[in-house]
Amino acid sequence: MLSLVAGEMFVGHALGVGAKASGHPAWSWIHSLWTHAGWEGAFPWDMIQPAFMFIVGVAVPFSYAKRKAMGESYSWMLGHAIYRAIVLVLLGVVIRSLHNKQTYWTFEDVVSQIGLGYVFLFLLWNRPRWLQAATAAALLVGYWALWRYWPQIMGLPETAGVVTAGWQQAGNPGQAFDVWLRNLLPHEKPFVNWPYYTLNFIPSLANMIFGLMAGELLQSSALPRRKLRVLCVAGVALSLAGLALTWIGVCPMVKKIWTPTFALYSGGWCVLLLGWFYYVVDVLQWKRWTFPAVVLGANSIAVYIVLDVWSYSITSTLHRHFTWWVPSPWADVAAIVRNFAGLLIFWGIFYWMYRKKIFVRI
């Protein structure tokens, strides 16, 4: 599934960027599917980060079972988890600092968010299923209570919309925490607000725990039929819970601040996708069609970094040298072709790395 998530990000990037460049109404609709929701709601592109965090949880039981079989002690594996968490957090900081004049100490990047929750995830590995589920529930309920009652906690005046008063883009606990934390660190100018917050790692940790539970299920000796049944029931239940709690007004669904309803809804879709991939790839053994995504999944961290850092440079270079002359009626087609060409160049690089067995690992 990690391979195919990387593939979706790879292809979706080409569709999204190319569609944005075209300006055509049809392509504009495609572009809307491959962008983040402005505030409330969820588009397909909003599911990429939850899928990455979910699949990290899926991988944990397989990764550490292998290490345990190699003779590593629990304390050694805990040390490795702490090391991996630190590297992931700092990697996110580096990525966000590349286009700034100095180190940009921010922790909302997906790899930083994974790093912030990774040690807690490791501590839940190989624990009773009820404890894992209870921890995820406690995280989401506690986070909901903090945001729901934030105006009352801070003594802010109540308004007609008090139920959602804490779920605004400003004056919320996520902003308050980052104003305190990030202004302790060097910045070009004082931090005021940003729609993604460090505290997002708390509810998104629930997505990682869902993945951990799913991974341990796949790792178990249960029959494939039972595994599929559990994944389908759990996926539907989580998604419906997220939608229901949104519809009755308990909590809005907002990816940017990772509300508990978004954690449930996105977690449900991730579980269902994992079940589908498990059925097609592992049960039916239909594997050949996944090879392009396997190449990317083998270097998923490198794929993320390369797309984030160099994709615009490559596509703008292709435009400057090859498609600048295309007349406006065909500009939308040229934009799509240009971006797919750029991403095929990247895929060729990762294919070469795959053939040479060069894999970026943390």
C-alpha cells in the first residue's frame, strides 16, 4: 500500500499541477480534487498525509518483529525508535527551511509529524488490542475537549456559535501552543499564525495507531477471510463515525487542524484501502500491475523529498526549453504532458536506484 500511496502522490502531483496551469474548467475541477480543502471538508489529496501516517503504523509490527528475530533487545529497538523519531522531525525542519534565509523551525511537515508521534507508536507495539484502541480513543476525545472548550478555558466571550468556537483558524489551542513554542526558536520574524500546527501530531497519532492495529492483524495467523472482514467493518465504522459526528455538529471535519472527525474519516478510508490492496495483491496475487508504484514505495522518503524540493525546477526547465512555444489553445494539454514528462524523469531516477538496490532508510 505504501508503494501505491507514493504512486498516487506521484501521478496526482502531475494532474494537480498541470490542471492548475491550464485554466480550463474541466481541468480546474481535476485540480480541485488534487488540492487541500480550504477549510472544512476533505478531498482526495487530503488523504495522502493520513495514508502515509497510517502505513507507518502498518509497517511497525513487521519492522520490529524482524529486528526482534535478529536478536535485538527491546531497549535497543526503543533506542532505534527514538533515533528514527529525531531524524524524521529534523528532516521535516530541513525540508521546510530550504527556501528560507535561515533554519525554519516548524513541525507541521508530514515527516516531522510522523517523528513526533513515532516513539509513542512504538510503545504501543505488541500491546493488547484493547489498550491500543483505548489510547486512540483517549487521544481523540481529549483533543476534542481541548478544542471544544478552549474559549471557556481561556475565558473568551461566548457567541452564538460557541459549539465550534474553538475550531477556528485563529484563537485556537494549536495557534497558542505554536506562538509559545516557535517563538522560543530563531525565526526571521515572530510567529503569529499558520493553518497547520505542531499539535496536529496528537490526533494524527490516532491514524498511526489504526495502522498499527491493522498491521498486527495482517501479521497474525488469522485466515484471509477474517482479516478482510475485520478491515472492511473497521473501515466503514471509522468513516461513518467521522461523518456522523460532523453532520450532528459535534466537530467539523478540517484536515488543516486534523480534527478528530477528520482522523476518524481518513482513518476509515485508509483501512478500507489497505483491505482492498491486501485482497488484490496478497489474496488474488495480482502483483505485476503494482511494479511502477513498488519502485517508488521502495524509496518513499526519497520520493517525498525529491517531489517537494525539485519538481517545480524540473517542470519549469521543461517548459523553458520545450513547451514555451505552445499556443494558448493547447496550453492545458502541454501543461499536463510537461508535468508527466517531469515525473517520468523522476521515476527513471528511482528505477535506477531500485535496480542498483540503493534505498534511503532511516
